[in-house]
Amino acid sequence: MSTLPNDVRETSETSLADAARDHLWMHFTRHSTYYQGGHVPVIVKGEGPYIWDDQGRRYFDGLAGLFVVQLGHGRAELAAAAAKQAEELAFFPIWSYAHPGAIALAERLAHYAPGDLNRVFFTSGGGEAVETAWKLAKQYFKMTGKPTKHKVISRSIAYHGTPQGALSITGIPPAKVPFEPLVPGGVKVPNTNFYRAPEEFKYDEKAFGLWAANRIAEAIEFEGPDSVAAVFIEPVQNSGGCFPPPPGYLDRVREICDEYDVLMVADETITAFGRIGDMFAIKRFGVTPDIITCAKGMTSGYSPMGAMIASDRLFEPFKTGTNAFLHGYTWGGHPVGAAVAMANLDLFESEGINNHVQENEGAFRRTLEKLSDLPIVGDVRGAGYFYGIELVKDKDTRETFDEDESERLLRGFLSKALFDNGLYCRADDRGDPVIQLSPPLICDQSHFDEIEQILRKVLTDAWSIL
């Protein structure tokens, strides 16, 4: 591994790690690790697809931070855009007022979005965007004479955020139990993990997709069509390990939503802005939802920014009388965030990022599929620059690991071993054990090869100690 670049300020690794341990409450973190001799990883610099820690070690950023840093680290153009805007107008809210940055970005997002999704409500992140979409669905139906429509259908193991409403939509029980009771109305249906499809669909992905979609119609009937407001779906589901939609699945979901007068919400917090090779992944799949929620890649992570993009139909009741959507966030549509987003999208277009992903996604898949010769690799799945590798005990039977084995494999070995070998990615067991990869969109074959080589070594070592 290379040493820390010269322009990185020298610091005491002990003081940084100790201060983090003693004062920084890290997200989704088992802090006991750092009180038992573990060293808090402290990342101090990024350049392109690489990051450096406070001890001078370089790592490949195989998760783009957190499915965020689309254009890579160290883009001076985005830093400059933020600085310029901060000097001109650092902050102003969009509560009954507007500023040029929010206006320009809203217009641009509406241009990228499919159909008549022309109304952009800014938030500061994806969870807030999901929360916003559910609140809009509830109020819209109340204003249009269907006040009992309030429930939301989402998929098993799907992650939609941590606010109380978004957490109800999330389908990961361990993430919810500590905070229950949550907002009522969250209903779950099967996801599209074809690798774990019922036996009768084992060799027919299209039939499996139709079956999975029809479970949504079944859930609407069980709950009562007059009580269901929306269906939330990620075009490619993140949690559980990158589940693409089977052929025809999203089309059938659209049909079901139309049949029952239920809003279709595409949660594109992760999949938007090039991750699947288009500004919005739902467009690549040829379906137009009623709402899109997005965040992360809108700014490539250089500033917090999220949005809910709604159809003209959903905005119509708010155009008359005293009606208002009584909802908002202090930081929504932040001038600096909007400026960074505009600069980020300029680079997307000038550098042909979406075309780059489309031209190289096949090579990324083929490179990861080389790992299928390893006994621990059961499935490689995903789309664009967004992949999951499911780990198994037995390839022939697809037997997975039990809870204790998964704990030892993922947290006891893989997470640390991957990082120690120079790859930052995610080893996850929200569902069956998987390794998730979501590199910056600037990556090419040399980077795919680097990922594969590190994974091959670490997974081989993992199998040897099982």
C-alpha cells in the first residue's frame, strides 16, 4: 500500500482514534469494539476511487463512501462551486421564498425525471425524502376525498431510512424493534431475490417477478384498497444484496397501482444519478412512477442534498385556496448544496458518466463473476455499478449461514480482513450474508480487477477458516 500523500496534514493517530472513541457517536456502530483494543479507522483524504487513513494506508473505496461519491474523491470543481456559492449566499430557506440555486436545480431534476414528475421538494437526505413522500401521499388522498388511504406497502429486507415514518416502511425487523411502536401502516411483501425464489420459480425469473408483483395486489386486497396510499420500491433493492427487478416486474407493479389508485414511489436514494447508468434508474426500466425520492449521488457527496420529485397530478390540489403542504426542513434546498449539485450534474454531462457506466457495466459484472469459482460464492447479482455477492455454506444446496456463523464470518473476519487488504466495502447480513460493491462511477477495468483480486484473496482465506 502507498504512503499518505505529502499534502495531508500529519496528525497523531492515537489522539485522533482516542478522541473518536471517547466523543464521536458513530452511526450503526458497535462501540464496544473500540474499548477492547480496536482502533477506530480514521479516514483523512480521498482522491479518485481511493481513500487514505491517518496511518498512511491507502484503500480502494468500493462503496463510493456510502453509495454516494459518484465522481470520485478530490474533485476541485465541486469544492470550488461550494466556496463560490457560500461567498454569495451561504443560506436562505425555501419556506415561502426561493433562491436561484433551488430554482435551477428543481428545473433540472424535473427535466431528467420521467413523465410529468415536475414538482421538486428538497430535503437534506434520502430518509427525509421518503418521509416527505409518505406525508404527501396521506395528505393528497385526504384532499381528494379518500381520507382513509394512509398505509404503505414495501418489500421484505428493504431499507428506506431511519426517521420514524421511513423506518415503518423499512423491512428490516432488527432495525425497527428498538424503536417500536413506530408510525402505523407499514405492510411488507416479498422482495425480488431470484436466488432465493420459491422452488417452482427457480428457473423462470419472469414468472417469479410476476408472482412477487402479484403479492402486492394481494396485500392491497388484504388490507383493503381504501386504506392503502402507496407502494415504495427501489428499482434495484439495496439491503439484502442488490436485487434487480425481474423482467416485467416493475410494469406489473405500475399496473397494480393504477388498478387500485395507489401511488407508486420509486425510492432512488441509491439508484439515481448514474448508479444504474441513468439519472434515474426507473427510466432504464421503462416505468414512470408517481413519485421519486433521491439524494446521495445528486451532489456526489460533496454536500448534503435530497429531494422528493412528484407528478403534476399530486401537486394540483395545492394550487388553489388556502391549501398548503405543511412540511419542510431547515436545510432543504440549501444554496451551497444546490450549487454543488448543479456542478456535479454539469460534470455528469460533460464527462458522459451515464454512458461510461452503461459501456462498462458488463465488464464489471464479468469481472465479479470470476469469483463464482470459489466455494463460498453463491450468487453475483446487480446492475450498473451496483452489485452484491451472496455467500453460502454449500453452493449445490444454496445453504446459508446461521446467525452465529454469519456473525463470525462477517464481523469476526470479513469486514476487518477486507479493510486490512485495502478494500472498503460492505459485508452485510440484513438478509443472507453478502458483500456489497458500489464503486465510484469513474472506475474502469483496472479498478474492477483490483476489487476482484482483493476479494478473491479474502474470500479464499474466509473459506479456509470456516
